[in-house]
Amino acid sequence: MAGALGLALAGPRVYRGVQVEDAMMGNGRREATAADIRSALTLYQRADAMLIVPLHSLRFSLLRQAEEPVEIDVGSNVRRQAVERVFTRS
């Protein structure tokens, strides 16, 4: 995200008087503006849509396939055994 926005995030900083030595993310400027936040949200929404649209298409495709009748041939041997069990019960 930092690189896409032209920002350099993380890196060395101080939290409550403690120096934190993290690597920089991105090679841009260090100060983020309100416009950068808006750009980040737009980028996130686009990336999210690129994931959600294909997943929903796949879901609806699978649901449509599940609604189609499926004919299963279990074989005459299995049917014969089932019939024998019904008629040999005491």
C-alpha cells in the first residue's frame, strides 16, 4: 500500500520514549495527508472488488450446478442387497 501511494511508512520511530528500529515500507515521502488516506481507501475498495466479484461469480455458478438434478447409478448389486435386507427382516 505504501509503495502504491508514494509513501514511506514504518521505519525508525519512537513510541512512549522507546526507539523502534523497523524497516521502511515504500520509497516515497514520510508524511501522509488526508488525500493519501482517501487514495488508500479507493485502492482498497478496488482491490476488494477485484476479489469479491470473481468469488461471487464462482459461488453462483456452483449453486446453479447444485440445482441441476444428478442421476446416480448405484448398480444392480447394491439395489439387490437393499431389497434383500427389506424382505429378510424378522
